[in-house]
Amino acid sequence: MESTPVLLESKSSPINLLNEMHQLRLLGHLCDVTVSVEYQGVRAEFAAHKAVLAATSKFFKEVFLNEKAVDGPRSNVFLNEVQVADFASFLEFVYTARVEVEEDRVQRMLEIAEKLKCLDLSETCFQLKKQMLESVLLELQNFSESQNSEEESAAHLNVLPEPRAVAGAEQDPPESPATRPSHGASPEVPAAKSKEKM
């Protein structure tokens, strides 16, 4: 009698794996690549794991798959035109799937994601930029609506006193037939009637 297969799936395993790899990198354990980053005279070196970089970045995957066998256990990769802080943020993202950056660095993070061909970071930056743009557009729309409502209320306040003045004038009894406006007749008609009486 065959038994039915069941699925054993861990929801926490991917997170635990990332956390463990991140701790190993921070402690410098089992790291097999050093990435040297230099931008406008500022230089830094980062120890990392080839497998993690290759799994998250097509750029690094191509580099590692095409490199010749080296004498030492550790490879070196040199990156120019990448800011040290941006690469540090990139590494934190690929090892933890999250990183906190200032709003004005989101565009730079998108550029480094595209340069290093990191699809996850690229999509994350794109989604964040989209949310930021939608937020700005919503603020502009709310501001525009509040301006329109202020203009409408100001216009409404200017219009309201006029009907009251007209209504008040109609309620006062007219002093003479000559001052009362005639309906459908021209202004010359009352003058003609007064001439006839004379």
C-alpha cells in the first residue's frame, strides 16, 4: 500500500539561512571573495561569499563563473564608480533582503542594482520610487483640491451678499411708480407716461 506524499515546508528557513549567512559575513567566516570598491579616491574592501553574490547578482555570477582558477582560496573583485556606502547597502540587502537608506539615495541604489544586475534590489527600488511618486501626487492633489475649495468658498462668499442686497431692495416699499422697475418695458416708457399726465 502506497502512502500519500506530504509537503514539508519551512516558512522560517529562508529567513534563518539569510540571517546565518549575514552573521558569517559580518564575522568574516567562510568568506571566499573580497570586493574592493573605489569611488573618487575613497576605497574600501568587503568580505563576502561567492555563492550569495552569485545567487543575487548576475554581474557577480558572470564574474565568478568566468574566472580562472586562482592560487589562493580567496578571489578579488574590483569595482570602480560605485560609492562605498552604496555597496555596503547593497551587501546588506543581498544578505538580509532589506536595507534602510535615505530617500535621496534610492535612485543611486537603483543604479547600483542595475549595474550589478540585481533584480530583487532593482524591483524593490522601483516599487519604492513608485510609492514615493504616488505619495507626492496625492499630496499635490489634496493641495489642489484644498486650493479649489478655498477659491470656491471665497467666490461663494462674494456672491452671497449680492442676492441679499437685491432681496432687501425688493422688500422695501417703492416710493413712487417712476422709481419702481417696470417688467418688460423699456426705461423710456415711465418718462412718456409722466409727460402725458402733465
